[in-house]
Amino acid sequence: MVFPGIFPAAATISADTTTTFESACSDHSDEDLIEKKDEKTPVVRKFQQNWMKMYSWLEFDAKANRMACVVCKRHKKKNALTGDGSNNFRTSTLTRHASQADHQCAIENDTMKTNFTEAVNKALSQKEEAVMVALKAVYWLAKENLPLHKYESLMEFLAEVNCPNIKSLRVSEAATYGSESTANDLLQSLAAVIRDGIDNMLLRSPFVSIYADESTDIAVQKKLVVYSRVVDPDTFQPSTHFLANMKVANGTAAEITTSLMALMADRGIPVTKVMGLGSDGAAVMTSQKNGVTGKLLDRNPMLVNYHCIAHKLALVTSQAAKAVPYLVKYQDVLTSLFYYFKGSANRTENLKEVQKVLDMPQLKIKEVHEVRWMAIYEAVHSVYHSLDALLTYFRSESDKNAKAKGFQKKMSQVNFVEATYLLKDILPVVTKLCLQFQKKNIDVSMIKVHLDMCRADLRKIKSGDPLATAFSGSELGKDVVYDDGEAIFKGNHVLHGASGIARIKEVFIDQLLEHLDARFPEDDSGVMQAFSVLGLRPITFLSTEDRNEWGNQQIESLISKYGIEQSRDGGEGNVVVPPVINAAATRDEWNLLKMTVVCEGYPRDNMSNLWSLINQYHKDQFPNMMVLSSLALTAPVHTADCERGFSAQNAVKTAHRNRLSASTVNDLLTVSLEGPPLRENNFVPALKHWRSRKDRKLFK
């Protein structure tokens, strides 16, 4: 744009003149232009930040206003950019330095050092990757319950198939890291890392409960398996974790208590933090005077002993069955039946042939356990589906085998067939309750609900409700037909004797209900029953008046336990434990809590989820109720996990591995029971733990 009269000369500049001017300017550097300025004006040169990008070896000290060469200083060269540095901020200063021989030598030395470091790191990385493979191999063996002596052949196989970095483990003929001792060493690190994670959960949980049970392993050694139950204070989700499988000298209360106290000390669990002890109900565990419970109460009077609800239910069923003479005989028949076929492959195959001909499922006869009467369901199930085949088989064998003739006589009785069909109605009801009671994270607020449902279903069967008596009603009526007073089973087998199903059903169900009421009273005022109100399940279905009264009695039971000082004068002297909740504040919080849950419309199908919401949005409003919910969520209501622990123990310590040490068994069980799936496990902590335990030749 041209402004006539102001810049008259601008209009006369031609394009050629402009090009010549720009070209002339570009022929001079910034320094030349500065030198052409008035020499009387002092020139202040400044450090240009873009030089830092152009020269990676350059550093600038803003406080001293000097620049220096990092590489030359590191290699102790002597030039203008070492020592105190230079303030001659010129491009030429930097270009001259970059071309100097001593700088080039320093750069070369730095490159060589970097390359060497990278080579060393690469070698170390390969060795670490090789150890990671070894850790994964041991982890896989432990998770699959395979013996550790297979580690050596497994590593040879991995090397044979060219597993990356695996050959880096071989340092020398004497240090190959492929032996069983290395496998044990790696296993200890894997187990230690898993235990550290569990210990962190034990530390964070406001309260802890302990499950303990004793057994004997294949080597006839007394073992104590211990689990713990914790709750995450952030999410309020409870979880149960394996702590230890320990060898104990004997099964006395004193020995078990000593072992438990040593374990708690080792894992950093104060005894005052242990608020519950779960057991199978054996006197050595439950006695509050000389049992394990009593000895722990001497140290923490606030502790509560819980008799495993699954064990109590098993006692209910077995004791009810013993009250019915014919069911005792029926159980004896099933037991004899199991051993009859177990002892002969020919008999088993012949039975299968009969089942195949009759187009029936080829089921094996199951074993009956007297101490676990509910396990009889599987035996009854197989007999029910194979009864036609069994009667056919024994009839064909009766002339050749006296035992077969005896079975034919017993099983062709009307009572036997009727009892089988009756138990097909009754046992699923009780078995369903048993499975609910053995859930890993059972909701304590659902225990009474499941019990009430079981009672209701049993009463329906007793009353002859068609929907509840499908087998002993309609199915029995179809399969057993009377012709001229003679009972015919499935049109093929004549049954003998009179029917006694009505009396058997009445007595057995009455006994079940009676023992259920005795073991699980509906008006139970115990701590476990009181905890159930914290689920607040029916709260929205109550009138305002009923809601105000609902649960108050149970809260008072909890206050009487946890809201007052507890003391005990026992073997540890007079021990006093202060209350963990404030009684008056708890009552106020309970009333407010009921209104809050109703107003907010919080879901109550799961107790831990409900309290997770309360913890998230109302934690400060209900501090005492949060304490009670923590106690409820960590309550050890069953010891099914201990049974699972013994099953895992028997899978690890077998007849062929009966010399495994107690510590190795414990490490194997820790990985097997508590370790995540192989692909989800982070092996880096185990690698660091393994390296830190001692100097390894592999990394020297």
C-alpha cells in the first residue's frame, strides 16, 4: 500500500530494487550487522535459548550467565566451555567448539560409554526376562498342582523349543538355574509377594476374622489350616484369604492357640483386631473356658466364636435321619451298594450294559458319608435314575450271587422305592440351603431368608402340595401301579411289603424342622442374627410406625456386645477392652439410617453393596453404624473355605509327594489358592524379591 505525500519515495521503488535490497541483507550475519552499528553504543549479547536445541551438549547457568559444554566437563577437558564456562554468547563460539578435537574426542568417549551401557542393560534385560520365564514356569506348576521336580524337565523343554532368552539362565555348568532347588527358591519369592498383598489387606481392614480347622494329611501329620476374612475400607467389599497351612504337634487347644498367635504376630495382626473366630463346632475350638475360643477371649474379650452354619446344617440332617429307623437302613443299603460295585469292574460294566439296553443314563453308584448326610443326595440321585436297571441286574444275578439276591430283596421293597422318591423331593430343598451356606461371600443378611424358605418348602412337602411333591407324588404314582393288590414298578418288577411312605415323610420332615429350630432358632438373639438387620431388606415394605420399631431389638443386642466395655479375668490376667461404638450415638444413627435408605431408594439386594453406597455418600453421618457393618461383613459365618483348603492340601501333598516340607506345602497352597491366573499375574515384584534375597551369579 502506498501513502502519497507521506512516503513519496516508496512509490518509486521497483520490484528489482526490492529484490536487490533483500539479497544484500541476507548476505550479512547478525554479528556483522551488530558490528556495523555505532561503535560508541555498547553491545549486550544474550544467550539464545534456541542454541539448546541446536547443541545437545550445551548447558546454561542463568544465575552465573555462563554457558558450558556438558560432555567436555564430564570428560574433564580444558577449553573455553569448561571450568567456569563462557559468556561469549556468539554462534561462532559454539561452532568453533563443536569442531575442536578435544570436544570430538569427548563426544566419541560418551558414545562408546552409552553403547557399552546399553549393551550391558540389554544383557541384564535378557537375563531378567529369562528369570521371568522361570518364575512363570514355577507359577504354572504350582497352579496346576504339579510337582516341582518337573521344573528341570520343563525348562529343558522350553530351551528345546527356543523359548526367548531361556538360555541366558545358564551361567556355567555349576550354575544353570534349572534345578529343583531353584524352583523352590523361585516359589518362595512368588509366595512372599502374594503374602505381602494379603498382609496389606489385613492392615487396611478395620477388623479381621479368623477361620481355623484341623486335619491330618497323607503323611499322618496334624495340620491346621487358617483363613482370614477382611473388608476393603474403600469399597466395603468383603473377601476371604488363605493365611497358612501349618504343622501342629498335636490338636490340643493350647497348641492350636500358640500356633494362631505366632501366625498373627508374623502377619502383623493384633489380637485386639481379631473380632471373630470361625470353627466347625468341635469342643477344642468352641469351649469358652479351656478351648481355643476361651484362650483367645483371655486376650480379647470382644471376640465372638461362630459355629459354622454349614456344619450345623449337616448335623440337622444327619440327626433328623437317625430319628427315622427305616432311613438308617436305607442309608446302609446305599453304602453296601457302593462297595458292591466299587470292588468289581465286571459288575460295573454289566450294570452299564443293562442301563444301555434300557436306554437309561449310565450313572455310577455314589458313596454315602455318614458324617455328611447331605452328600447322600448324589447317591439317591444315581439310584433313582438307575433303579429299574439295578432291579433288573440283581434279578439276573440273584441265582449266581448271594449278595445280589440280598440286594434284590431289599431294593424290591415298596418302602425302598417310596423312600427313594421321597428323598428326591426333600433332599434338594436341604441341599440348596447347604450350597447357599457354603458360598464364598455369603450375605449374612440372607441367612434367615434362606432358612425361612427352607422351612416353608419342607412344610409344603409335608402337606402334599403337588408342586413340592413331584417325585413322591405324581412320578411315584406313574411308576408304581397296583394290580390286584400287587405293586408293580415300571411294569417290570413286583414290589413286596406294605407302604409306609406317609409315616416316613411325616416323621422325617418333623425331625428336620425340629432340629432346624434347635440349631437356628427363629428368635435367636445372637450376634450373627442381629447383624442380619444391617441389610435393611424389608425396610421399604414397612409402615412408618413399624419402621420406627423394626430392628431396634437387634441393634440393642449389638450394643450390648460392642457398645460397652468388655473384660475377662483369665490366663492373661484381667484384660479390659474398650467399646468400639458409642451406644447412644448408635441408636440415633440407626433411626436416621432407616430414613436415609428409604429416602435415597438404595438397593438392598446385597449387604456389602448397600454399605458401599453408605460409605461413599454418608460415611461421616454414620460412624458407629459403619463400625457395625464392618463387623458384620467380616463375620466368619462358615468354614467352607477351610474345607476347600484341605482339598487343595490333599491335591498338593499326595501319596507320591508325601515328603514335602510344611513350608513348601504352605508356599504351594499360597500360590495355588491366592495367586491370580497366570496371564493376569505381575511377575516383576517376584523378580525383584528373588534378586534382593542374595547376590545371584546370574547378574554378576
